[in-house]
Amino acid sequence: MKIGILTSGGDCPGINATIRGVCKTAINHYGMEVYGIHSGFRGLLDNDIVPLDESSLTGLLNLGGTILGTSREKPFKRKAGAVSENKPAIMLQTIRERGLDCIVCIGGNGTQKTAAKLAEAGVNVVSIPKTIDNDVWGTDVSFGFDSAVTIATDAIDRLHSTASAHQRVMVIEVMGHKAGWIALHSGMAGGDIILLPEIPFDIHRIGDAIINRLKKGKPYSIVVVAEGIPTIGGKKAAQYIAEEIEYETGFETRETVLGYIQRGGSPTAYDRNLATRMGGHATELIAQGMFGRMVALKGNTIESVPLSEVAGKLKLVTEDHDLIVQGRRMGICFG
Ligand code: F6P
């Protein structure tokens, strides 16, 4: 059997560990042939595909980024009502010409949507959820998330000493797109006030929370803000909230935007192991002929869900999440 593998969308720690998990299982355990497709779905359009063997798979477990490269190519996206350049047909031709029996798609929400469409077009597809945002529907956790939360928590810890020294409010903006998962987990691990896109906030309540902290002898506060919260005037989340807090409370306030640091570098041990398990399971699905499915973590078990159920949905934070319930009980302000 010949399988093609691609990585698409924003990169994150753990992609290379997943590639390793898929390919080593395929080569060593099942005797399959593996081909790397470069730059996501663009590689299928450009016929940019290379064979992968054991030697191309060494040193990947702790390596950040993706050895295959990535892109945000959306080959099924319609322009003015028409599918541009008939990209789906070009991809199908490449897959046929190369004799690929299955395509493994590693990516976030956009990738799952494209993978589902590829499956609808008759291609054998297995996908794996990958994103620091943790917003892929159907899996409890995506690899990359734990690494991003660890990086954000480390940054928050570092802000504590400077915030305390100057008695300032520090606002830190973390990624997550439309979801607040990184802000929730890193905020609960080290912040005082946490703002998520899923929970509407009131700047007066945030001001009150900061002033109450002062009354309790805490002259500084760390505010963790998800990039996806609503702002006014096109301002970035951290800038907007820092300006509003300073105006509301009179406290000297500074902002930090953590940005792409959250996507770079080595994966945590948790992400390496999740990536390895998910990669291995993807190959198992291929061996069993179970196509059109996305690998998923449910509880502590690796399973799979139909791609058709995943596509187009987002997994967002809900207010009954135990970290929010527990945070509120302990006086954390969610805005
Ligand atoms: O999906 C991962 C992510 O890092 C989001 O958190 C962020 O909003 C987005 O990608 C940034 O996208 P780009 O890499 O295209 O700038």
C-alpha cells in the first residue's frame, strides 16, 4: 500500500512526532510505502511529493515545525461561485498518477474541512487533529495545545515578578483564534483575570476585580486575554484591554502579545506522546481500510470519528467547564 502524508494550516509543536508515528508504523509494522506531500494541499496541486524512508524519519520526535512544510491552501474554496482552476480535479489526478492509496491529512479545522471534501470526492482519507487552539470538534485534545499552554504559562510566570516589582497590571494576549482554550488553561495556571471569546466581559467588573485585589493586599494583577475577544476600533485584544483598564482604574498597565512563540520549538512530552499515539492509530485505520475518519482522543483512549461529523464545527469553551466553575469559586474574574 502507498500512503501520502501532508501537513496543512498553521504549524504547531508535535507535527513531526506525528509524521514519525504514522510513517514508522506504516513502514516497520505494516510494510507500506510512504510519500511526503510538501506544503499541504499545494503539494497535491504542484505534484511536489517525495518518498520517505527510515532515514528521513530520524530526529523528528522533539523537532518543532514540520519537515513537510505547510500552507493554508484551500483547494475547494469557491471564488465567485466557481471552483478556482479546478483544483480538486488537479489533486485527484496527482493522487491517481502517483498511485497513492490513501492520504493522511494532519491539520486544524480548515484541514479537516478540506479532508472531508477530498473524502467526498472518493479519495481514501484519514486525518489527524493538529492545532495549538484545541478547537477541533470531535477530539478532547489536539496535539500542540499542551506545548502552547506550557509556553504561555512560562511567560505568565515571568510577568509576575516584573508586575510585582512595579505594582502594575500586566495584560498578556495569547492565541486561540475564536476559542479561549489557551487563555483558560494558561490563565488558570498563572493568571488572576481571564478573558475568553466565549464569555462576554464588562470592563467595570474587571476594574472592580483589580481594585478588590489591591484591597486584599495584592497591588498587581495578571490579566490573560484570548486574541479572539471582541474589541473596538480594530485594536488587538491586549492593547484594547490594557487601555481600558488604565482608564477605568488608574493603575499603570502594560501589555504583552505572546504571538508565534506559542507555535515554535519542541513539543512537551505530553504532546510527543499524544502525537505518537495519534500517528500510530491513523496507520492502523488505514491498515483496516477505515477511511473518511479523523483520529480523536476521548478520555484517555485514542479512537476515531467520521470526518463528515467534524467538518465545519468548532469546539469552544463552555461556561460549565470545570476550570471555569472552579476558577469562579476561587475568585478568578472571567470578566
Ligand atoms: O490556528 C493556530 C493559530 O496560531 C491561531 O491561534 C492564530 O489565530 C492563527 O493560527 C494565526 O494564523 P497565521 O499563521 O496565518 O498568522
